[in-house]
Amino acid sequence: MKFRIAGGLCLVAVLAVVAAGCPESFPKPPFDTTGTFVGVWNGATTDQAQQVVGCPLTLTLTQNVASGYPGDHVVSGVAEIDYSCIDLPDWVEEPLPTVVNVGGILEDHGKLTLLTGGCDTAICVVLSLSGFGEDVDTDGYMDDYSGTWAFTILLAGVEPFGVNGSFDVTFDS
């Protein structure tokens, strides 16, 4: 009996979707994210042993808003992550800034999620930035982007570790 009710509800849902059909036009992105954005990232190590405050962050993003849907919502670019604000022991050499490719999707309400990473033999490294962009001056281009940040390292046989926190960048050029 439960199977028939559930099956019937599924059939009604499928028929409603089919009857509604595809929209005649898909929504355009809320703004163009193309440009260079400069700001900072903050956070703490996964074990909370160290706070990280005011590390420089630069994002250079590209988006083709003239492309058809869904390509007009695709964002790609690079993130330059600076670690100079991290307090390291004297015996550890300060890491150079890292430049990584990022890619993601701009949602219709301005949420932008950028990801990068990959795995090699016994190690995975993942960077994610997820937040909301804003077109402050209503010129059609994103002016600010802020949200949460996660840089995670996975090693075989070891608990995941990294830095979690927030970021805030503003259009530079």
C-alpha cells in the first residue's frame, strides 16, 4: 500500500514537471565576476592551535556572461594565497605565495562557490571559497565578494587538517 501511494506521488510529480515544460529563457547571471579582487583571508587551523589574521588574498576571475545558459554562470580564474601572516616556528621556512586555478558557478542570487584541488599518491589538497558577491554600484560587475574559506589537506592515515575561516575581497582592476 505504501509503495502504491509513493509511486502515485512520484508519477504526479513527474507529470507536473513535464506539463510545466522547460522555461522559454533561463535567468541571466546577477552580475559579471570578471576582474581582479584583492583582500584578506582569516581563520584558524583545524585544531584551533593557531589563529590566522589578515593574510593577503588576490582573485583574478573570468566569466563569459554572453555565453548561453548554463555557460554564462561558469566562473574560472586563479587565486593567489599568501601565507606571510602565519606564525611559523623559526626552523620552518616561510612558504611562498601559492597561485592555484579555481573554478565554480555563480548562482542566480549572487552566491559564488569556487573550488580547486586534487589528489596525488596518498595526499589530497582542497581549497574552497563560498560566499556572496555584490554589485554595489549597479554597473553589472561584481564589486565585493566575501564568505567562508577552507583549505584542507588529507594524508593517508592522518586526520584531515588545514585552515578554515573567512575571506573578503574587493574589486581592484
